[in-house]
Amino acid sequence: MNTAVLGAGAMGTLMALLLSRRNGRRVSLWGHRTANVDCIARDRENRRLLPGVELPDSLIITGDIGAALEGAECLVAAIPSAYLRSTLAALAPHIPPGLPVVSVIKGIESNTFRRPTEIILETTGRRPVAVLSGPCHAEEAARGLPANLVVASSDSGLANRVREECSTDDFRIYTNSDVIGVELAGALKNVMAIAAGISDGLGSGDNAKSALITRGLVEMTRFVVAHGGDPATLVGLAGIGDLITTCISPHGRNRSVGYRLGQGERLSAITESMSAVAEGVTTCAGVHAISHEKRIEMPIADAVYQVLFNGKPAWEAARSLMHRPAGHE
């Protein structure tokens, strides 16, 4: 399958790299920032996000959407959720009708609460869509370390095709039909990763972090079920698998944000110093609004929201969780 990858971040670069390693296909990587794209094309390396990973000469790296889409049989969307709608709205006239899109985006649009695949359909028209998610840090997978993911789509043919086209000896993909559950799990785990980072930053220890991950999974499940997703998805790769990785790995941007909050830094200073987007920050705002509107009990997500947006000290938010009335598990 000839593929165009939209978004030259870490995950977009990884997908372009993996796909371009297959012979006989045309793969392009498109980015909207000309200077960044030019540097990647010149160096054959995304030095800012995946330093030391060489990109093959066969991979087309461009800021020209027309050149990127030439001959494309599939798109991979790897644009941060906060910029997805505006970017796709600008690109929509160039995207052929019916061209399948695979999203690797993990977030929720904060003002509309839309999932990435919903935004894709709203901005580019009806077409087959899928979401590829699970525990996968691009920093590891780009170096050939093993990763296992899940692709979800209501179109089983598209899901099977993505599995066949993207799987390698080190990049194993399962299929699923629960788009809602897989997509929401990928967004929600980023909020819990901020909480896990706060716990680490406060020096709360392994016992506290284990409990936080476990209870965080409960909150994620409540949210997914309230939106029509399958609770079984949460005990798979897109749920507990991705949650564990994001909460424990030093590569995790969201965990890093939480850690620095736990150390007493301000959110504005943290985000200004980062070279990549921490999706959990904007996702948390959307999750907070939805959970209150639908009366979904999510005390951990609420505590993270208070720290991020209401200036509540991290230690105070952690203490408030420990002082909640104990109930039946």
C-alpha cells in the first residue's frame, strides 16, 4: 500500500520509517513546519524527536501536500489532537474522497470532545477509518525493540489490511472492532500518566503508584462504558497495556509533565520547555467537562485537572485522594 503519513512528530516519523522499510511501495512523510521538514529531509533523521534513527533514502519527506499524496492508497494521521481539525480542514481539498485513514492520535478535542476518527470524518468526509493504538514509545520501536499494538475499525477489511501492511518481526498488531474503546483508552491513559508522574515527583513510592494505575484503569473503564465502548478493551493492549507503559516509562511526555508538577514546577514553564505535545493536558480538560456532565466518577482525573488548571498544589491533590471515603472495590 502506498501511504502518506501526515505529521512529522515522533509517531508519524516511526510509522513512515516502518512502512518505508517494505520494498515496492511509495511512502511519504508530510509536516506543516517547513523548517522542521527541511531539516529532517536534509539529515535523513528526526534529530529533535528520534535522534540517531536513520531514515531510508526511499522515504519522501515533504511539506508539499500534493507531493505527499501522490499515488497514496492510505493516509496515516499523526497530528496532535489540538491541531487536527484545523490542519485537516486546510488539507481536505487535496485528500481524495474515500481514501482510508488510520489514526495514531491519542487525545480528545477539548472544546468539542470529539475523538480523532470523528474529527477526520467531519473534516474530510465519509471514508474508511481505523485507529492504531497500544503500548508503543516511538523511541523504542524506531530502534527495533519489540512492540505490540491493536488496530480497531468497523471495517474489518481495513483492520486486516493495516495489520498485514504494518506488522513486522518486531511490530506485532492485533485487530479489534471497538473503535470507541480503543480510541478513548489511548486518550485517557495520558491523563492517568500525568497523575502517575505527579506521584513519582512527590516521591510517593511504588505502592501508591500501583494503586493509582489500578484505580485509574477503573476510571478509564467507567468513561469508556458510558460512551458505548467495550469494557473488555480496557484489559487489552489499548487499555492496561498502554496505561502501564505510559505510567512507568521515562520516554512518556505526559508522565514527565506530571513529574515536574510533583516537583513544584508550573505548567506554563513545563510546556514552554517541551519539544513535543503532551496530549494529556488538553485531554484532561475535555475529560473533566464530560465526566461532570455525564456524572462519571473520576476522582483521579479530577485531581489532575485541579493541579493543571486551578493551581492546586500537587501534594494537596494527592492528599485529597487519600482522604476520600473508602468504599467497596
